[in-house]
Amino acid sequence: NNQKNWSGRFNEPVSELVQRYTASVDFDQRLAAYDIQGSRAHAQMLSAQGIISTQDLAAIEQGLDQIHHEIRVGKFIWRQELEDVHLNIEKRLTDLVGDAGKRLHTARSRNDQVATDIRLYLRTSIDEIISLIRLMQRALLDLAEKHTDTVMPGFTHLQVAQPVSLGHHLMAYFEMLKRDIGRLSDCRKRVNQLPLGAAALAGSSYPIDREQVARQLDFEGICENSLDAVSDRDFAIEFCACATLIMTHLSRLSEELILWMTPAFSFITLADRFCTGSSIMPQKKNPDVPELVRGKTGRINGHLVALLTLMKAQPLAYNKDNQEDKEPLFDTVDTLVDTLRIYTDMLAGIQVNQHAMRASATRGYATATDLADYLTKKGLPFRDAHEVVAKTVQYAERKGCDLSELDLSELQTFSPQVEADIFAILTLDGSMKSRAHVGGTAPQQVQAAIKRARKWLS
Ligand code: ARG
């Protein structure tokens, strides 16, 4: 029979279009395992409180077990006319165990049920994402460790600024991801609160024990206001905001990998398995994966805005609008999981062209600041030193050479304070080595940072 379990007061069925328009089962069936988990905990509480009999509980549990199995092996028949995951499972339960199945929904509404399901789903997803970020961080550390001495140009305005090591550069991303984990962990606390017991919006007239259900489902606490519990999705919005930042970080790294791979830079090559060719230009090897990460970041930003917009004008309490929370949320999780997995593998397959990196740093007067600092240490006010070095760079530019290629007498025409010890300073390695405080690019500092990072990870 196709009777909906809420159709008692209706005189005509919904049209096929309305049925399709209002159904969510095509996408919310992925909540099935959490729905069953929540139902089990609810039923146990109902029985413990004497609201249903132990026989009913036994029947419900046995029915839920079977449904869980049917879903896992792909034998469960999902029916759009039953609207959503909750009603599909409840209907099957009733078909299997009769009246006991009909008693499961005592002291519960789909409103608190769905809020619980999403929170259980999101909690698991957050844990998975955190462990994937950690794997990616490990891959970053492995690559950084090999390149604490590898000189590359550090950029500002995408113009060569000062030499840094590739290891130092990569460790910047480690820091970003570390904060991302912090944000997710914080968000998880607010996700991890139990809505069940709020029922439709006002709570339940049965002697329910919400604390027991919370303990059973490993929630840290219960949502303290029934209206809030069923209606707000701020926890999902917050998660999506965390996701946009993670993607933003990965998108910036992607942009760099793409640049670094162009023949004009030739800093790196990505393993072939992350690239594709062109159907017309035989020479091409395109960095499709980082380009897609950059592209998918737009999509994840869109999901955040979708959820914010979904929420902004909803009066308390539950409105069907909230059914629209799922697809953006699920797609955010899926995209993030795939992106992190692929990135970890991609980092391991990066080949570094140290020669090209060094050559590029040499071309850009990357040690000009070091010359200015040198003169300042000899007593020249920094602003004057800045001026002197600017003139020296102009001269070297006209001559078509690096600062380190000028001879002492040439350098001295701009500033008599320059002595022979300047040449140790003007080298790329000398420049890097001199930035030897915590957070600086000196190889031994970067090694120390990597060591701290490994400890943090373990
Ligand atoms: N499928 C619905 C959702 O995702 C479940 C809650 C429905 N509640 C209701 N009163 N129609 O939000």
C-alpha cells in the first residue's frame, strides 16, 4: 500500500510532480545508517522509561537490524512516494514487525529526527576530514623536509622579493591546515549536541530521558531549547565556512602549482597521473587536478552562501526549506574528502627542479634587502641604505647582471661602506641563513619547524 503515514486528513493524493518536488529520499538515503542508529537509541530510551514494552523494543531492534542489512547489501527498496529516508525506513519497519514499528515514532518527530541524523552524519564526516587533513600535512612535511635548503624566490606581488626555501614555503601551508583542523574541532563541539526530544518543536508530553539518548549516541550535550533544536542549521553553516577556508588554502596552493609547472617557471613537474593532454596540441601536459581544486573552491563557496540564504528568513521553528540543507552539505563533504585524498597523493608525486628555482631567484635581485640591511648595520640609516641599493639595482639591471656579480669597486661607487665581506651576504644561501629566528626561512629554523610539526601531528 502506498498510503503515506501522514495522509489521514487529506482528501486527495499529491500530484506526481509535487511528489517528486517534495521528496528527498534520492539524496537523504545516505543518512540511513544514522537514522537507524538514532531510532535504536530512541527506542531503547522509550523502553527504559516504560513508554513502550520490552517486547516492542526487541521487535524494533530486530527490524532495524534487518533493514540495516538490506540497505547495506543494496536490497532495500527506496520509494519516492514515501518522501524521505525516515518514512522509508519507518514504513519498512512496520511492514516487518507490525505495531511495534508504529510505536517507534512515539515522542518523536521527523523534525528532531532529521536534525539528529545530520548531526551524526556531520560529526563522522568532520572526523574523517580531520584525519585526511593530517595525512595531507604529513605529505607536506615529507616534501618540505627534502627541501629545507632548496632556494626559491619568495614573492610579493608575484615579483621576486627575497629568497626562501621551498621547505619554508610548504610549511606555510602546514600552518594553514593546522588552523583548519582547529576550526573543525571547534565546530564539532557545536555539531555534537542532541536535538532528539524536541519532537516537532515544543518538546514531548512523555517522560523522556534526553540525557540517556545523548549518552547512547555519544553526544556531548543536548540542545537546550526545543525550537532551536529543530530549526537552526548554524552548525552546518559553520562547517561549510570551515570547508571554504580549507578549499581556499588548497586553491592558493593549486594556483602556485599551476604557475610553477608552466614552462616559464619550470619549478616543478606533477606526476603524469594528475595531468591530462590536449586533443590538439601534442606537447601539452595540463595540470587538471590543481585547476579543478581551484574551480571546485567556487562551488564550495557557493554551498556556504546557499545555506546562509536558506536560513536567513526562516521563522521559528522547522520549515521545509531546511530539507534543502542536505545537497550543499553532502557535496561539500564529498568534494572536500576527494580533494584532500587526491592532494596527499599529488604532493608525493611532485618533482622539483631546484636549478630553475635557484636561477629564478638569482634573476630577481632577491638579495637587495640584504644589501640594505648590511649598510644599515654599518651605520647608514635604513631609508638611505634603501636609496643606495635601489641605485645599485638600477645599475646592475642596466648591466644585465645580479648584485653578487658586481665587483667590489663597482659596489663601492654607490656606498663606500661596502667591504669584501658583502659577497657572503649577497648570495641566496647567505640571505636565507641569516633569517634565523623562529618563523624565519633559515634552513635550521625550517628543520626545527618541521620537527615541531611532526610532534604536533603525533
Ligand atoms: N525530509 C525532511 C527534511 O529533510 C525531514 C523533516 C520533515 N519534517 C516535516 N515536518 N515535513 O528536513
